[in-house]
Amino acid sequence: GNSVTQMEGPVTLSEEAFLTINCTYTATGYPSLFWYVQYPGEGLQLLLKATKADDKGSNKGFEATYRKETTSFHLEKGSVQVSDSAVYFCALRIQGGSEKLVFGKGTKLTVNP
Amino acid sequence: DGGITQSPKYLFRKEGQNVTLSCEQNLNHDAMYWYRQDPGQGLRLIYYSQIVNDFQKGDIAEGYSVSREKKESFPLTVTSAQKNPTAFYLCASCQQGGGHYNEQFFGPGTRLTVL
């Protein structure tokens, strides 16, 4: 089956620290990979995406590279800000069909000033 | 402004009652989805619909029902058969087909609490 495994949180960092949130996946086909962010009390927003091996998604200083050989899509940011405090979800979608997403359990990030 | 609206934001229900959560989108998207979010569980798919008058069960459909009579609307009914309905419910929509870049857009969510 298809599944996504994220590192367990919560993660607490100081402002300007380096962030890595690990994500690995299992998929029967050739997935597209996504990172979504959820700010407190809100819905999810797409942060970045990659659709094939070696693609790098990037947005707002966040990056993730689609690594087929390690089935991974780790999220990184070089210098986090207090405003980055949120829950981050890794997700995959198998091409074709219903466009269903399979989500990881989410990782809560808190950035302290 | 195009987007997805969910109402109400907070909903309280007595045990044994059915309740309907609203989801409306003006993005002209074909597909709509309902997810349930529980602490530490991520998002789980309840139902989805790829076209008007058609819908499919997701991973946790038991105790829920939906309808898709209009393209822009996809209401979710939480029935009394749902054993543990207290959760945060998220609606999403997506344009079908056209390649890889079909982003799912999410509404702000409805927090349902069963008293």
C-alpha cells in the first residue's frame, strides 16, 4: 500500500536555527510528493511539491528534494523564524485516478524568539 | 475571491444526533474531499467526489454520509452511527486531470465536539 512516515514531533527550535523534518514514503506507483503547512486553527496550505525523482521543491525558504533511491522527501530550512511555527504534513499522491492524497501524521514545529 | 468555505467553524452536538457540515467552493473544481483530523493522526480521507452526483468512500467512511448535487457543494453528515465524531473536519477541492500539478485547496475546517 501507500504510506508516509514523518519524524515525530514536537520540534522546538530557536529563531535562525536550521530545520530538518524527515519524511519517507512507500508507494506502489510513481508518486508526486508534497509538503503542506497548517497554522493554528486553520486549514492546510500547500508549501511545496515535486513530481519526479531529483526534483527540488522550494517556497518561502523551505526546500525538499525527491529522492527515489531513499524514498525520501525531507523538508529543510536554513534559518527558521517565529512565524514558521505550525504543523507540517508530508503527503503523496499516485499519478492518475482520483487525486487522493495520503498524509503523514504531521510534525509540530515551535520556533522561539 | 476564489476559495473554499466551511461552516460553522465550531459545532457542538449531543450524542445520538446527526449533524451536517457545509463545504462550498467557487473555484470551479471538479473534485471535492472530506478529511478528518485527530491529534497525532494526521488527515484521513472520509469521502471524495470526482463529479456531480457521484462519490466514493475513503478510508474511514463508516458513520458518515455525503451528497454532491451541485458542483460547488459537498456537505458531510456525521450520523449517530459514528462512534467517535469529535474531531476537526477539513474539506478540500481539486481540479481533475491535466497532469501532475493539481493542487488540493483546503477550507478553514470545522471543529465538531460531541457533548
